[in-house]
Amino acid sequence: MYNTDEELRKVACSLTHYIYRNTAVEDYHSDNVKMDKDFYKRIHGIVYRKIKNVCLLHKYVAEYQGKCESKSEFDKLMQTVPEILQLKFIRYLQELVWGFNYGMQWDKAKIVASISEKQSLASYVLSGKFSECCQNGNCLDNKTMCEINKDIHNRIYTLLVQGYFNKAK
């Protein structure tokens, strides 16, 4: 469904919001919380659950060849999703499309170092700037949040391009 580089970038930005940005992390950000090991664990749990959902559902988006610009196209897409997952998939698709409205002014995502063989997807997503800030005890202020958003956006784009979200886990 999203095959061009521009479309993949849009999906990566939306997934960044879904997986990380538009979660409880925003409440912590507005409170300028101090980042530490406990904070890392809390956010890792959120990111882990969100990625688990992406891995369960995104393959139906990635494998669909149509553009889903009509009800009949949407019905065809829904036929590819097992009935037991359909409501969850509709909610996921709503989040994905809703997320297209956010972060479009962000810098273009770029491919960064690949995930290591033993690393979970959630650990990889948080392993860059977020982990560094937690280790350093940074305050989750606007400047720090901006730097983390960029890094996580790059990591999610890398995972998306490399097909990690297209496989049910």
C-alpha cells in the first residue's frame, strides 16, 4: 500500500508517533521528568507493546497492493486480515492514518545502523539518544525530546525499510 520512498517516510513518521511520541511519554515530557533507568524501563514497556502490535498488524498494510482510496479497496484490504484481528486492525489503521498529520515538518528520516541479531525491536528503537539521555540523567525538556524524536524516527524508518514490521512476530 505504501511503496514509494515518500510514502514510506510518511508511514515511518506516523509509526514514530504511534510507537513512541503519542504515548505516556508526552505526559512525562510536559512535566520535564528526569530520565533514568526506571524511566527507561517504563518507556521500554510502552514501546515494546506498541511494536508488538505493529508487528502483528503492519504486514497487512505492507502486503496490500492497492491504494485503499475507495470503500471497495478498503473491503479488499479487510479480506486479507483474519476476522479475529479485523477490529484491532481497523484501530491500527486509524492510528496510522491519523498520524500522517503529525511531524511532517520533521527532518527527513535516514537509514541508521541496523539492529543487532540479539536485540529486540523495542531495545533497538530506544538504544540511541533515548538510552544515552537516560544514562546521563537528562531532563526530558523540549530540546532533549526533539533530539530523541529524530533518533527514534531514524530507527523506525530503518526498521520499516528493512522489513521488520512486515513479519508477524
